[in-house]
Amino acid sequence: MTTTERSIAAAEAHSAHNYHPLPVVVASAEGAWMTDIEGRRYLDMLAGYSALNFGHCNRRLIDAAKAQLERVTLTSRAFHHERFADFCTQLAELCGMEMVLPMNTGAEAIETAVKTSRKWGYQVKGVPGGQAKIVVARNNFHGRTTTIVSFSTDPEARADFGPYTPGFEIVPYGDLTAMEAALTDNTVAVLLEPIQGEAGVLVPPPGYFRAVRELTRERNVLFIADEIQSGLGRTGRTFACEHEGVVPDMYVLGKALGGGVVPVSAVVSSREVLGIYHPGEHGSTFGGNPLACAVALEVIAMLRTGEYQQRAAELGEHLHAELGLLIGGGAVEAVRGRGLWAGVDIAPTHGTGRQISEKLMDQGVLVKDTHGSTIRIAPPLTISKEDLDWGLDRLRAVLTG
């Protein structure tokens, strides 16, 4: 038995099987490359589902974390700390908003958005108590807490976890007529992903987000954009909503906000919305901790340069041009996405998404499948064009070999 096989066997024996990882055991990483425990290198074309937008062990982020580790890492929210005000101020400015409510994980931030919109609905809009409704899209993925899976349409995420939380209306993604019909006087929010990542990197029809923005404004409904995967540079803009000139009432952020170093998430909105909270109504021991704020502040500073958004746009154009050439050859049925983010539908005759991912792993490229037939490509925004082309060459070889 190899070192890798022993490590995987131990993990399988002592950890819950809630994931099905590829059979690789990573020991170190830098930039867009990871090295396993036996010394083999792999090109990371997943980037931790966008948590590693700035690459592995980015020196600026590691230095920011190290400096804070020597000072103070956690105070809880029982006390103020010196990084908190700067973090909230600068993140609000990046988003063009007024207030920030920091949490840790994306799912926590979505839960926070749900609670916030309900409370806003009761206290500001005047919805009768206990009757608030939130409209979401079919095939959404916002997390795996019990409330969130209550409005999932994915059987793997939802089955056997009931009873389910009420208060949600599910409509087809991209269907404006269905969205309009779902909105009632008791609707407090519409929660959408600008691009549905886990569903296969699904991009909505042109104009859909602009129309939903106008509709929610007319009906006095909060428009919540889940930019946990799509935001912070991934699509070639700071936020994916910008591609349609849309500013939501609330951003939900996570993943890349922690720079691949620590989990950091946040809900960012106006004073009218987040100003409804009073002490004790919501919180998190680790949310907005000094270490998280120090890393996130560096992420914000990096995004302000525009360098990473530009790289994602330019390399993304190249990525989609190259992937588009694969359509029609028999192996690829469709390609979708925006910026350095793509979903590639594999023809059944060439294998499942999992099988293609395993073949790519054997060639030194790491991607991940979703929904059976799709592989997702989302390398760090710091990847070089040469490395990106190297990975695409391996993909071609696997699909045409």
C-alpha cells in the first residue's frame, strides 16, 4: 500500500463520508500548483471553489496573517479590536454599501441574510408576523444548513433532513414571468446567485438580473445577491452583478474574502436594512475576529488595484475561446461561464464528470465534477497563461484520447 493509499484509508475509516474527494493527498501548495505527499505536482483548476482566488500561500496574505498572529487572534465580539472598524468600513466601501455584518462561512452568511430580510420585512415593510416569504431559484446552492436545504431542489442535499423550514418559494432560474408571479405582499426578499456555480456554472439570460432588480424595487422587496462563489474577481468584475449594471440591496460574501487562509464571510447592505439589529439578536463568537479582519483587509486592498479582475477577464476570454473549440468534437456538449469560471458538459459517450476528473488527475490537473456530467474549471486568478494553456492541453488530450 502506498503512502497515499494509507492516508486515504485512514481518512475513510475515521471521517464521515460527506464528501467524495479525488484520490490525491495534498501536502503543500503555492500559487496555482499543489504537491502531494509523494512529491507529485498538480495544477489546481478548482481553487477551492473560488476560496483561493489569489492562489495558494499568497505572500501578501500569508504575511498579513503572520503579522496578526503575533498580536491578537480572537477577542469575541464582547470587545472591540483594532482591525474591526477598518474591515467594516473598507468592505462597505468596496461594495458601495453602508454596513457590514461579519460571519465565518458562506452558509452562516446566507442564514444571516435570511434572518435579516425577515426582520426587515416585519419591522420596515410591515409584513404580518410569521408570514414572510423569500423567493429563490431552482437548482440553487446556498449551503447545507437545515434552513438552506429546505429550499434546495438537489435531492442529495435535501433528502432525509426534514422537517423543512417553511417560508420559501422556488421558481425556475432565469424565468422572469415565474418570478413576477411569485412575488406577493408578504415577499420580503429574492435570493439569487448571479451565476449558479454548483448547478454547473449556469449563467442567466441577458437582462434577467436587471429585470429582477427593477421588479424587486417596484414591489418593495429586498434583492439579495449570493456572491460567495461569483464575487471578488472571479468573473472579471469585483461582483458578477456588475456585468448587468445591477447593485442589489444586499451582498452575501465568503470564500475568497478569507484569501484561502481563514474562513471569512459577511452580509453587506444599507443602514436601513442592517440597522434593524439590536445587541443579542444575532451574532458569532468568531465572526469578524482580528485574524479574519487582517486577512480580509489585505484581500480588499488587492481587489482595489483592479489587477485581479482584469486578469480574470483577459484570461477568462482566452479560456472560453479555447473551451469553445472543443464543442462539436463529440466529447463536449456545452460550455458555460464567465471570466475564469467555466462549466463543461461532457458527452455521456466519453464518461461521467467524475471519470474525466480522475483522468485529468492522472495527467496532473485537478478539477471537480458536479451533477454527474459536468466538470468545473475555476483556477486561481493568479494563474499564468502558460500554466492555463498547459492545463487546457491536458484536458484536450483526455477528451480526444
